[in-house]
Amino acid sequence: MNKKLISKKRTYVLSKGNKPLGVLKFPKWYSSNAIIELRHEKIEVKQKGFWGTSFEIKKNGLTIGTITSNWKSQLKIQLKDLNKRNREFMLKAKGVFKIHYDITDEQKKTVFTLHTISSWTKFKNDYEVQENMLPGELNATLLALCACFCTVIYTNHMAASAAATG
């Protein structure tokens, strides 16, 4: 059974069936900062620089990862696995009308895919998470919610660039 990311205002709930696995919250409408809730843990995603191209992922005040974007609209997620090693993942948007996001590891293998589930009743997309080959020493829920954060940042950047070009 695939996992689903369902959006409600500025909150995304990752669930498998009817069981919630984690939550991504944007507490303020004007901020790119977010909070990820996993079981009894709170993980903060905070903007690092002025331009909004890099973010720190912090747990209990310690940096456990980063998210950076470049001018090619690629987002890199760097997370520490359970063995405290840094792992890098790239998020790339694919498609034109039916957009999906591929998350690849260092060997360019697709770890999982976020398929958009469009709803015309709300302005946010829901996602279906299709896991492919996820390493066992990595927190899959944290990576999926970080990837969801990246999709929100990506769509915000695309909307801003479309508005700027008129």
C-alpha cells in the first residue's frame, strides 16, 4: 500500500491507510520555516539565508540535515542516517501537465516518487508516495516529509518566477 500526503491549509499529513505517520506544518503563512512532527519528536526546518535557497533541519537544536536549491530548480536534501553518515538526495520535478517529483540518491537511483493528486477544490496538491528502493538505515518518513517541504518551496519559487516574468 502506498503512502499519501494530504494537505489541509498549511499542514501536510503523511499516512499509510488511515494511520498517520508524520506531519509537516508551516506555522506562519508568510514564512518558509516548518515543523515536522514524527511520533513524539519535533524537527524544525529553518531558512538559513536571506534569499531562501538554503534551509537547516534541526532536531533538539542539533543540525541533522540541510536543504539547498540551485538556479536549475533542483533541490538537494542532505540528511544523517541512523549511522550518523551524511546521505544526499536530489528532488527533480518531471512532467508538464501531470507533474511528479523523483527523489534520487547519490547513485542516481530513484528512492521514491511523489505523484501529484490534483484537487480543484483546494489550491494545494496532495501526493501519493511511491517507495522504490529506500535504504534501511534511513528514516523514510522524515525523508518523505522533507521532500514534501521541497515541493512546496519549488512551487513557491516557480510561482514567484512566473509572476516576475509577467
